[in-house]
Amino acid sequence: MLSRYNPVDIEHDLCTATPPPSFPPAADRAAWQQVAKELDEVRVGEIIAQADTYASASVPPLPATLYLEFARTGQREGYQEPRSQRREMLWGLVLAECLTYEGRYLDPILDLAWAICEESSWALPAHQTDLTDMERPVIDLGAAATALELAELDLLLGSELDPALGARIRYEVDRRCTTPYLERHDFWWMYNTHLRTVNNWTAVCNAGVAGAALYLEADLARLAEVIARAARSLDDYLDTFDADGGSTEGPGYWTYGFGNYTLIAHLVEQRTGGQVSFLDEERIRDIAQFPLRTMLSPGTYVNFSDCDPYVTLNAAQLTYLARRLALPALEQLASEQPAHRYTQSLIWGLRGLFWQPSPEIEGHVVPERHDWFHEMMWMIARYNPEDPDALVLAAKGGHNGEMHNQNDVGNFIVHLNGESVIPDIGRGRYTKAYFGPRRYEHLANSSLGHSVPVPNGKAQAPGKEHGAQLLLHEVDEQGDRMQIDMAGAYPDSADLEALLRTVALHREATRGWVEVIDRVRFASGPGTFESVLTTFAEVEIEGGAVLLRGERGAVQVRFSEGVTPRYEVVEDVDMGRGPVDVGRVILALDEPAQEAMIRLQIEPV
């Protein structure tokens, strides 16, 4: 446990360590000339041209009325876009100055950094809807990141800029972050309590606040208190992962949350000369490999809960973890990543320069044939992991009180030719639709928006108490299978005595096939029962089969006797990337029954 670190020992380690800077300041010309060489002349020219544009532009304004726009309209972009533009401009100018070291960008950098220091709040409007209470600053994702950005600006160019900026940065970081962090206990993201549990915010906020303190805090006793408090809080973050290193937040939030855990672990280890290490925990190696183990095909990942299936991982983070933890597959994965949006900010832009995968890496990442997270009840089965177009099955049990929960116990994904033909529709917080006679403001957050059964017309109930019991998980040459009893996921009004779902990937066929068996037994009398498949594909119903034809992959679904299929479309669902139609293939018992079975055979076409 990280909480073994106490401030007394940490202070001793800080006093005895004499480490070099975490990254070379601009004055280290040899280091930055090497960076320029690795970027090549064309890329350096592009960076300088962009910086020239930034240098001639005005600082984007952030008036109070723009901040209040979220509270008034629910729209984040009006304030967040110019706010993000300020930070993107800052990194572009800093990078150009570090590369050229001619002083030509120092004045625009000073203007931008001073303007950021003068922002009434560094928090995002969605996390602090009212205008700022100057006596009670909010520490959120945005505030923590801003503190670290300014601290690393001071590392890189502090000796070149007006001394007043360095003093101002230290004052603002202490006032907004360090002092509240040490004196208050009302930040929900800091610790697990009986009222709440933490998530990726815990890693992000601790990394920003403690990371900035590692650069700026001169009082070593006070700095030791910050590190000790961060260690205790990060224990709670690590506890959000299951025993096999899985996270119900999914690979996208893993990149954000564990990326920041990686960041603060590096800074603490470097500042204490390796005497305090957050990466020596036994479970860290398993957590670090989570994206490798949830890959469906290159660039596409299991997206249960509120997660995008198309995830660009942070190559800098993967490269650092690969080398620090001796996990070469992570560096291989890093070499396959396109540019990440985080590299447009100073924090990860800087790391992207110094934590780059080797250009000599060849080939592609090949995941395991089978991955299993037993506490989350996630199974990922790949027919042929060396073939990115081969059939993949992902299935989950779990409960309905998970992080970014979506009431999706028993959901599954069928992936073929690089496409999830039967997907998790995901990103529920952006999903609004009318469905039938009732409105579901968040379709994906209802089990009716997932490939799960509907007994007696009832959706699953929310809460950790509503979940599945694992009955079977086995892997052999014939296939991979999981069986759960998911009756507990539904309210009492569903009248369930048992609801067993068996999901399997069969390997005996040429291309493999997926089997889904639902066995239901009602408690007090005959009930209605439906098995549902969600899809974005075109749907054709012909005789005893349903054809799902996606853009690249297609599957045929055969079903047992006594079942009638129908197809419904939820039109113009906002998935965060514009409106789409979500299809529901509903396979219903012809007659109510006390006990029944629906069997689906899903085969690649």
C-alpha cells in the first residue's frame, strides 16, 4: 500500500536526494538540440511557424458571462474552447522557445502565462457552475492540470522570464491548490468514503497538485505532507481496479486516469532519488497492461460503460511504462498510436518529446487469445489474435453500481473485420432519445439500450446490489465460455427466480461462432421474455435468421423455435459524434412461459 509512506520518512528522502531536473530546462542546449534533431528540420519549421502565428495573436478572452454559459445553457464549449486554446498556445510558444532559444517568444509566453494566472478560476464550468468564491477555490481536473502546466513552464523557462512571473505562479498554485489540498477534506475525489467512491479524477487531481508542489514547494516538510497525502489518496484510486488489473471505466479513462498516475509516480520517484516509488506495487504491472488485454482490433477496444470504442492511447505514457516496468509489448503498442490530443498541452507535449518509442520497432501488437478479469466478470475471447479481422467476443457480468455505470449486466460485444457488429453503444452521457411511448433521456444508461434480456418488460435496476453471480468460466480447445445468473440485476417486479446467461466463443468452425443461451424461470407464474441485440448495422430478417450487415463485418443470427424476431430503430440518437440510428433486434418468446430458453447462434457471414 502507498500509505506506508509517511511524511517524516519522505522528508528525509527529500533532504538526502539530489536529483537532476525531471526534464531539461531550455538552457540545457545539448538536450534541446537533440530534441530538434529527432523532430527533423521540417517538423521544427512547422513548430516555429505555428508559434509565430500564436505570437501575433491576442490572448483569447474569458469573460464571466462566458463562464456562466454552462449554467445557463448546459453548453461547455463556449468557455472551454478559448480556455483550451490559451493552454495550447502556451505549449506551442514554449516548445518553439526551447528549440530556438532566441528570446523571440518570451513576451507572448509571459502574456499568456500571466493571463492564466489572472483567471478567476482554473476549474471547468461543468465542475463549478457558479462564479468563483475567491476564499474557497475548487480543485478539479482543470485546476490541477493548470497548476502543473505552470510549474513545468517555470522549470523550462523560469530563468529566462520576468522574475515576477515565477513569484506569481508560486502564489497562485499555493492559493488555489497546495493550501486547500492540505487544509480541506471536502474534495470528493480524494478518498473513498461510505458516501462515495473515487475514479479517474483521483489520479488526475493528485498528479496535478502534488506534481506542481514537487516543482515549486520550497518547504520540504510541507512538500512531504503533500506527497504522503497523495500516496494515501492514490491507494484508493488503485483500489478501483480489480485484482487482475481491470477497470470498469474502460481503456479511454485508463489513458486519462492511469496516465496521470504514471506522471506523478515518475515525478515522485525522480524527486526522491528512487526512495519513494509508486510503481513497485505488485498490481501495477497488471494495471499497466489493461489496454493490451481489452483490444478488439487495432485502435478499437472493449467499451463497456461510458467509453468510446475508438481510443487513441498516450504513446508517451505507454513508452515510459514499457521501459520502467520491462513490458516491451507496451512500447510496441505505443509505436502504433497516432498523435494524442493530450500532446497539445504542455504536460504531455513535453513528455511526448522525451518518452518516445524506438523508431526501430517493427511488427504489430498481438493480444492474448483469451483475457479474463474475474472481479469485473469481463471475458475477451479472440478466435485468432494474430488476425485483426478475426472474430472477437467480449462479455461482462458485474453489477449496476460500477464507475460510469450503464445498467448493462450481461452485455456482450461481437467484433468482426475490425467492427463491432453487435456493439456496446457506449457514451451514454451524450445519448438522448425517445424510445417507444416513453422517453429515455439516456438510452445507453438503461439496460434497454444494451444486448441484455428483458423479462416481463422490465429494465435492470441501478445499484451495486443489482448484479450477477458468476457460475462458470472455462477455456479449452473447443471454446471460451462464461455463465452468470443475472436475475439479481432486475427489480422484484420482473418476478425472476433465475435468469442464466451463457456466452461462448466456439473455435471448432473455420471462422468461429458465438453462442448466447438465456434460460429464464419466473417465480410466480408465466412471464414474457425477450433477448435483445443492439446494433448500428443494417438488419434483414429472413425466416429463421437475422442478418446484421455492418460497414465491414456481417453476422447471421439463428434463433431457437418458439421465438419471433422484430426490429426497432431509435432514430437520431446523439452519440457525441452527431446523431445516429440505434437498432434493437428483439427476439421474443411467442407465448408467456413459466420457464423457457432462447438460444442464439451468431456466425460470421
